[in-house]
Amino acid sequence: MKIPALERTIDRAEAPAHYAAALIAALAPDPALWEYRGEMIDGGISALSPPRCACGHPIRWLFPIYLPGTPELAAQLGSTCILHYAAYRPDDAARMQERLAAMEAELAAALAKARRVKSMAEVAAARERHAALTGAASERYEYYRSGGLRAPRSLWWAVASRKGAVPGPDECPQYTRPADARRWHEKHIAALIAALTSALGDK
């Protein structure tokens, strides 16, 4: 291992001990005296002025802890220091972990919902384009038929053939995953575009 890489490895190994020592110092005279009262604060995400734990580590989720007898005196305990705090007040640390786990589950559910909404919007957009291209291909094919002209084979195949006709958007199977429905529409969109492209320039 090269020297710079070795130094970074050592720094990463020493960092937890450094912050643990800083936390103990910040919670003088005795970390076991500081109590948790159920609060959790979302400090947000800021590259310029990130919220910090009492140990000095930048962190998003903070848990105020108080020194009894001095209600105005609070320290902010970051989520990564809960395990250090657990050595002094395990019950309070367990409550913090419960709050953090509940918040993480809530955020995960919100993210999953947002992703599904986005996926459904993508399906709707693909379906709309599929419908528009289906109509355009049919109109183009009818242009040839009404004029007594022979349509390009790829256009005929996509619109009127028994074996190769591109299914319309309403024929999309009932997929469980929106991504599968989007891909189904995109597959047929590509086929319609190829068919229409073959007819470009024909009058």
C-alpha cells in the first residue's frame, strides 16, 4: 500500500475514536448526566453550514440532550454518535434509535412513492406518444390506399398485416411494474417510428 493511501486508512480508523473523545469532552463533567427528552431535529443538508453534533462531526439528524438542573443548556447529539452515547445512557440511546429508524422508514416510503409517481408519469407520456404515432401511421397508410398507391412494406406491415401489426396503446398488458409498461410502449413506439420513416418523402 502506498504511503498516501496508508495515511488515509489510518485517518479513517482514528476518526471514530477522535469524535468519541470530543463528545465525551463536550458532555463534561459526565456524559451519563445528559438526558434525552424525545426530540429529533432535521438539520437539513447544507454544504456551507452543515449542522454539527456536539463532537464536531457534520450531521443531518440531531437529538437534543439536556443537563438536568440547567434546562436552557442543551447539546446536539448527532445520529452517528448514538452508539457512543449508549455506553452512558443505553435506554435513551435506544429511544433515539427508534426515532431514527421510524424517520428513515418514513423517508424510504416517501421516496418509493415519489419514484412510483415518476414512473407512472413516464408510462402516461409513453402511452400518449404511442397513441399519437399509431394515429399518424394509420393516417399515412390510408393516404396510400385512398390514392391507389402501394404503401411501403414496413408501413403496411406495422399497420395492416395480420402478423406484424403494431398493437395500439390500449392493448398494453396489465404489468405490475410501471417500468415494464413503459418499455412495452417504447418498443412499439420504435416500430412505428421505423415504419413512418420508411414512408418519408412519399407523396
